[in-house]
Amino acid sequence: MKQTKAYAAASASSPLKLNHIQRRTLTSSDVAIDVLFCGVCHSDLHTVRDEWSSIMPTTYPCVPGHEIVGKVVGVGSEVTAVKVGDTVGVGCLVDSDQACPMCHAHVEQFCGHAVFTYNSPDKHLGGVTYGGYSEYMVVDHRFVLRVPDHLDLAGAAPLLCAGITTYSPMRRWGNLQGKRVGVVGLGGLGHMGVKFARAFGADVTVFTTSSSKLEDAIRLGAHHVVLSSDADAMKQHAFSFDFVLDTISADHDLNSYIQLLILDGTLTLVGAPENPMPVSSFGLLFGRKNVNGSLIGGIKETQEMLDFCGQHNITADVEVIPIQKINEAYERLLKSDVKYRFSIYMASLREN
Ligand code: NAP
Ligand code: ZN
């Protein structure tokens, strides 16, 4: 075992602060990683504050972080896919049973024995898994991704969650070339959704509550942008979208986005607000509309997404912060005041 510095929350109302955790001794199938950057996902904040208590209660201390980029510093004897010195990524998953129909279908995120990167039972050490707000990690090689070396690493870290979560449902929808795509909420997920939709050839519209993001939406690749508080503009866009990706992190009126869909159109929810949200049946009946959800993506698809980003030079727009600023960053995330992802420079933890 190896003691490692990490930032942890002691309870739902405590700030994150320096702590020490244990990482397991490398097994033959493990990869040891020095963490370089870790993105700050809104799921980290939901989990730290126990906002998903009815579905996934948080065990404390909680070390979040699942948008991890690091350098390999050790490999077990069975590991051939990566070697010491490689740049690698770890996303939201660190294990699964590798035997069930979900794993065979490459959707390990739905495996009944999936182990998430933090706040999931740790079968090696007991307790729960600890995430990437830490110096060092040990991860089974099947859950370690190759990160294209030429990408900016601070901006590549968010691909491991925000990237795959937006890439996966768009790919699954089908060929978006020339289709009208709406991205709702221009945060960490939303801005990646815009970049992918644009790269897939869609006609992209951003729906935002923030007037300060209107110009950025276009700079990021959108063709159109709508302030969602403008009822007239929302009405003008009714019945015109093939696909809408909803990334909002807080409770909101789903019906106003369902009305945007054309006949047989689909609204995919990736945002995970704390409370259930009412849906009007009539809004779905008229136009045979579909509402579904999507959870990250499997490991194979995550590698495909990273390779796609390597080919198209796609990374997140990040504000790089030292870990000591994490509590302030959470307050800003709550105010939608980040353009568009915080990425923690993990060397700052080594200096702590
Ligand atoms: P984020 O960076 O905070 O972005 C969320 C955006 O939602 C904000 O930037 C804001 O966009 C909009 N928003 C916030 N409060 C709002 C409100 N009250 N009404 C309307 N719009 C509001 O968060 P994120 O990291 O992208 O995550 C978004 C959500 O996805 C979170 O709930 C997170 O837990 C979830 N998530 C799900 C998955 C999955 O696998 N399904 C993976 C990762 C994250 P504007 O300023 O443009 O309005
Ligand atoms: Zn995430």
C-alpha cells in the first residue's frame, strides 16, 4: 500500500481539504498513475454535497474526481497496452465483472458490478473508491485509456467524463450530418456537446440561461444561440429539432425543451438534477416525441472518442486551477461561472 495526498470532504457540508489516503499495491493487472490534471465535473459537487442521497448516498471521506489524465509510473506483469511514461486517462469507471451481457456489449457502465472511480465499494481495500483529486492512483489496465500525446493535457482531462457523456448519445442517435441539434446548458458537458455536434456536421443551436455566454456559444462552434428566458425565441424554435441534448445540472422545465423537437425527435437527458421533473404527456403525444437518458459511455467508446479528439484536435476550454482553489471553484460552478471547465493542476497538491 502507498499513502497518497488527496483532497477530501469529511461531510456533505464540509469544504474539501488535504487528507491522506491509501492506494493498493500494484497487482499483475494494474497500472500505477501519477495524476497530472483532473477536471471538475458537476457530478463531483453533487456527490460531495450528497445531493444524490436517494439513489447513490455518499460515503465520507469523499475524494471526487473522474476526469483524470496522468503519467504511467508502474505496470503489473500482465499489462502490455501501456508502459511507464505513457500519458493515460481514467474516467468514471475503474472496474466491472467483464463477464455479463453489459460488459460483452461494451457498456460496462451498466454492469451490475461496475465500480465507479469514487464513492463505489472498493473490493481491494474495503470502504469506497477514491477519485482523481489525488497525487497517485492504481487502476486495472482494462479501465486505463490512451490519451493522444499532442492534445493539451489540461484540456484533455475533461474528455474522460464531459467528453464521452456528450459524444456517446450523439453517436448513438445516428448520422447527425445536416440535422438540427440543440444543446441545452453551456457548461462543462454542454460546451463539449457543441464541439462534437459541430464536428459531426450538425446545425447546432445552444440554449442558455446566461447572456454572458451568447458570443462564446458561436465561438465554440454553434450556428445559433437562444437565451432560454426569451419566451418568444423559444416559441419560434418549436417543432424544429431532430435531437436535443439536455445538460442542465439543476431542476428545470423539461417541457419547454421537449416542445423544440420535430416529429419522432429525441431529447436525451445527461444532466442529473437532484429532483424528479414533471413531463406533460401531451407534449410527447403530439409529435410522437422521445425522451431518454444516457450515462457516460463504455471503455471502448471512450477510447474511440479520445482518438476522434486526437484526429480533430478537440479538447475542453479550461480554467486551470490549483487544488487549493477547489472550494471556490465549486461555488463558481454553482453560479454557472466557469468557461467552461475547471481543470486542477495536480502538481499543486504535491506542493501542499
Ligand atoms: P456545469 O458545468 O455546471 O453546467 C451545467 C449548466 O447547466 C450550466 O452551465 C448552465 O448553463 C445550466 N444551468 C445551471 N443551472 C441551471 C438552472 N437552474 N436552469 C437552467 N439551466 C441551468 O455542469 P456539468 O459538469 O456540465 O454537468 C451537468 C450535469 O450533467 C450535472 O447534473 C452532472 O452531474 C451531470 N452529468 C451526467 C453525466 C452522465 O453520464 N449522464 C456525466 C457527467 C455529468 P447556462 O449558463 O448555459 O444556462
Ligand atoms: Zn463527470
